[in-house]
Amino acid sequence: MLILSGKPVFGGIARGKLFYFQQDENEVTKRLIKDTELELKRYEYAKDSAIAELEELYTTALDKVGENEASIFIIHKMLIEDNAFHTSVTERIVDDHFCADYAVAQTARDLTRTFSSLGSSYIKERAADLKDVCDRLIRHIQNKNEKRIELQEKVILCADELMPSETMQMDLSKVLAIVTRYGSSNSHTAILARTMNIPAIIGIGAEKLSMLRDMEAIVDGYNGEVYIEPDENALRRLSQLEEAEAKKREMLKRFKGRKNITLDGTEIQVFANIAGLNDLNYAIENDAGGIGLFRSEFLYLGRNQMPDEDEQFYNYRQVLERMGGKKVIIRTMDAGADKNIKSFGLAKEENPALGVRSIRLCLLRPEMFKTQLRALLRASVYGDLAIMLPLITASEEIHRAKRLIEEAKEQLRAKGVQYNENIEIGIMVETPAAVLMSDDFAGEVDFFSIGTNDLEQYIMALDRQNLTLESYFENRSHEPLLRAMRIVCDNAHKHGIPVGICGELGADLTLTEEFLKMGIDEISVTPSQVLPLRQRIRTIRLEDRKQLFDPAAVKA
């Protein structure tokens, strides 16, 4: 028996054969060229092809693992489009007469050195992302096909390190566990494992890992150990550990069907965030009380034509019917910025996060917006649907959106199409403007939902996709965000409307009590976090909870 040790990133016991995936290494030769124009064209072709691939991968990942994890492909796309990166490559071609693939390789080498010299461990770990980006560009320059992980049976997947694109294109249902020689707790492999509940160990460091393929092994994801050809003692000990952990999971399942109620009797809504119909299965399986955020833009991504009204209606109706009368909050299309939809033909912006996106884009293209609104209204008769407007910063945006909703209703009435006349309209609170105006906005809408990701980004003036600033996020206390949330809760309850959270911070169980005591009425999290959050809520006592929302209260 051989025991290999590494760093555990997601617990679990997995038994099976080791499958070692050997990545292709791009061979790049330094060549001096005369025709720089031709070489620049080769580079631009590779750049366009790589960006198209990344947009497709983003759509695939959005459906498989959700928005937070899919955003890695947006970061890759931004690296390719980065002016400094582009300038470095083109200067090496034009000034030094290097061939395109060597120019990309040299740029990657210099940037990797820069990453390695920076203090943040997170940034150093992003070297793997840079390698993935440059390998993709070089592959297109050299006209090579992409090597994919083809799995014929369920296996323990081993590799030096797994690139995001490799994991998104394989059949994850056939992965029993993941073991890598390198990596870190912030690497894509670690994030994927935690998202998909796959036992994983990183940093094994064993050079002979590739020699162990097809051997029987057990992965102990709790303690970070891989047992190769385990003996009887190891099998017995791991079986006992697996049995103990199974009891813990079974205990968690006992919370299915129970209320999210605190020790002193306060009930909190626990909903799920979804990006597509696949996520819906997980939401139902984990007994979500409703859907707190349905990201409707997934219907638009990765395609050359916008979905028509019937296609949108079909998707919305499916979600509502399958949720069986539970509330479903659908966010209207939140496109632009890091979600650039090809069919929209949006102009390139210097600062897209502050540009034409979300509700601004919808109001600039009212006919497109009304297509979505009609689909939503038609679906509203099949369940408890609420419409949520993103990135609201002014009352006029709410008023204009409401007018378009009324126009959509009138169009349906003219055709004799049924819809829910009393459909709830809410907004996402994700800007400082929305926080400051929340007293006014609360009188205009039926509910608030706080998008903690963007709100914290804007409050702190920190781009959450800028790798250089990651050290700020590593050490954040969240206090500015929490103060803003308290203001929003107080103003919402003053007007008799509920307030929820739909950002990833809602799953931070160390903050659950803080959220409930400030008056949060509903928390929406990834489906896998529903039951742990329910368990946490049932341990909290809220005698001093502020501004309790009274569901029976009727807005004036």
C-alpha cells in the first residue's frame, strides 16, 4: 500500500480506479519572421477564436455550476482583451519580428513572473489561469485541436493541474474524486470540487502520480490522503470514517421539510439561486422554499439570436410549474458589463461595469424588454411569480419599467392572453445609490433583494474581477456592506415590505445571525447551501431583532 498526502479542499470518501490526464504541452519555437502583417493576422484570428470559445464555455459553465464559478471564463476573456497583454504581444511581433506563438509565450512568461513577485497568494495562484489563456491562443495560432478529457467510466481523476476549460468540457458525473499534483484552495479545481460536492485533494506533489493510472485507490477528502491499493486496515478505518460522515449527511437531510425557524419562533425564508433548469433540480432536491434569484440572462448567452417570446415563456413556465406554487423571483435580463451578449451588438466600453447594462440596457431597448415582460406575464398564471429589476439607481428607472410592464399587459389583454394582474415587482439593491434612496424606493416596489456581490464592490470601489486587488477582499471585514444593509432593512420595514439577500455572502454561516438580527426576511443561496443554512437558522435566538417585517401588513 502507498499513501500520498496533500491538502484537502472538499471532504468525502471515493473508491475507484485512478485515471491520469496528461495535458498536451505546446511546443513553441523562437522564429524570426519578415511578414509582420501576416503574423499579426494570425494572432488576431487566434484572439477572436479564443474569445468565441470562452463565451461558449461561460454559457456551459453557467448552466453546470452557476454564475460565480462560470465567471472564471469572463476573467480569461478579459486577460486576452487586456490592452497591456495585447500591446506586449503585438510589439514583440512588430518590433522584434517574433512569430505570433512565441510572442504570446514570451508575454505569458513575463506576466507569470510579475504574478509570482506579488504578495497576494491568490494572485500567484492565478498563474494557472494565465497559462490556460496563453495555451488557448497558441493552440489557435498553431491550428491544433483541443485535447479533451474523455471518460468512459467513473474514475478518480488525477492530473498535474486541471484547467477551467478542461473541467467544463468533461462529464463530471463520471468523476468520483479529483487529485492534483499542484493547485491551491483558491484554484479553479478547488472551487469546482466545492461547487459540485466532489471529494478533492490538491498539492499531492507526487511525480509518480502518472505511473499509478488504472490502480485501485481510495481518496480520503477529509484528511487529504490517497491510499493506493489499500490494505485491510486502511479499508476498515476509511469505512468507519465514511459511515460517520454519512450519518452527518443523513442528519442534515432530516432538515428537509422543516421550517427555517429560530429558537424564539421567527420564521425566515430560505430560497435558492439558479441560472437554468439544471440548477432547478438541485433546488428541489435540497428543499428550497422558493427561487430567490432566477438569472434570466442565461437564455440569451452564447447564441447569435435572441430567444423569442415563446421560448422565454416556456422556460419560465417550467420553473414555476416545477416549484409547485412556491415563490419564484425572476430577475429581468442582467446583461452588459461582464455578460456581453453577441446578438445585442453592444459597443466596447472603457468601464462596462458602470456602463450600458442591466435595467439601463433594457430601458434603451424597450421592445426587446417588453418581449421578456410579456413572456414573464404569460408564465405568471402557472405559479407564484415575482419580477425583479436589477441595478436600479433612480426612481425614474422604476417608473419607466412599470410603464413598460403596463404596456406589456395591455398587449396581452388585446390578444385575450391571461396573466396575474397583481404580480409583485421588486428591485435588487446593489448600488450605493439604491441604499441611499431605499426609503423612497420602498414606497415604489413590493420587495428588496440585496445583491451583496455588486453592492460590496461599489461601496468599496474595488473591482472584484481585478486580480491585483484580491488582497483587499482576502482581509475584508464586510462592515461597510453590513452598515449599508442595515439602512436598507430599516427603510424596507418602515414601508412594510420584505428584504432578502441573493448574493453569495448569504451562504456565509458566520454572518447568518448578523443578517437575521438586522432584519433580513429571506436569504437565497446556491441549492447545496439551503439545508446547512436551515440548520444554522434553527440554532439562533433573536429576542433583540430589529424592525421585524409583518407579512400580514398591507402596504398603504
